Amino acid sequence: MLEIKNLSVSLNDKPLLTDINMTVSKGSRHLLSGHNGSGKSTLVGTISGNPEYEVKSGKIIFEGRDITNENSTTRALLGIFLGAQNVPEIPGLTVLSFLKHSIAAHKHFETGKELSMGEFLTELESARTKLDIPKEWLNRSINVGFSGGERKRLMLLRLILTKPKLAILDEPDSGADASVQEQIVKTIKEMSETTFLFISHQQKFTDMISPDHITTLSAGKVMIE
């Protein structure tokens, strides 16, 4: 599903990744490991299209398509989801409005059809109930006043509704208590049609997911085992 070929990346002319080669197979639960500062967040940020990172050389291939120069919006619409470690607060934009516009954009991109309000509300109610998310959250501004665990549950709500082909989760367990971590693991296991590339420093959380492949980074390079 995803192939990284000889990828080198810089930020403000400072090299961060050097000659990265990695393959993520369709349907896998792929762990990206390494110490803090090894380049994991840089790699997933580059894959998802963060414009701060400059690709110096190499390619990013997603489902056979070269997306190295595609922007983050196109990558998202193609089916790449990023659950970032540090998410922004967006005062004035409600969870309900954000989700509706996001799901509508995906549907139009994939089918050329518009999303009806009835269809959206039905899917939203199903996902909200599954995650036990209070209705009151839907009228709150994105992440404003939300705890770490609540932000992770909002991420899961977005994940379930968008049904991405590839979900990249950067330390989804960080700031989440045991119950939320279990909810994250349960969601990952239930979404069998989605490929997951995730970062975690917690062995217990990693063991619950049981990754089928591990890529380890060190100082911006892939460690060869």
C-alpha cells in the first residue's frame, strides 16, 4: 500500500531523514519505533504532506501513485489519515461542522456525489454511540477545553467516519488513560479494511495491538536488523 524509496528530508536545511526505505503492506498493523528524536514524527508528517518538511530526494508511493509532490489535502482525500500527537484547538469551528465538511469532501472525491444530511447524521450517531461520546461534544469547538483522552476519542470518531485506507497514528496512547487506550486498540482491531502505521513508546499498548511488522529508526535512518 505504501512504499518509501530512498527518502531524505530536511527542515530549514537541517537534514532529519536520510535514505529511508520502508514498505507498509495492505491490511498490516505496522509499528514505527525508535527513541525520541529518531525521526518518527518527521517521517509520518512527511508521508501525510506536512509542508514544513522538504523532500530532498526519494519518493513516496501510495497504492502505486507517486504522491511525493501532492499536498496534504489530496493525500487525505486519497485515503491517508493522520492522527497527530499534538492537535490544534480551533475556536469557532464545531466538531459537528468539521466532521460534516470532512465526510462530505471524502464522499464527493470518491463518488462525485453529495452527502445528504440524513446520511451523515445516521453515520455520526452510529459512530458516536459506539465510542460513547456525549452529544454535547458535537457543538463544542474543535479540541477547545478537551482533555488528552477526549481528544483521542475525537480522533477515533473522525477515523471511524472517514474510513481511511491508511491510518497513521502518532503516539495515540499518549495522554490517554487505560480505558481510552483499550478503546483505541479495539477500534484498530475492528477496522480490518484499514491499514495502520503507528508510533508508540508503551510496550503494553504495543502488545495489545500485536503489530505484524516493525520498522525502527535511529538518528533519521532505518536500522537494519
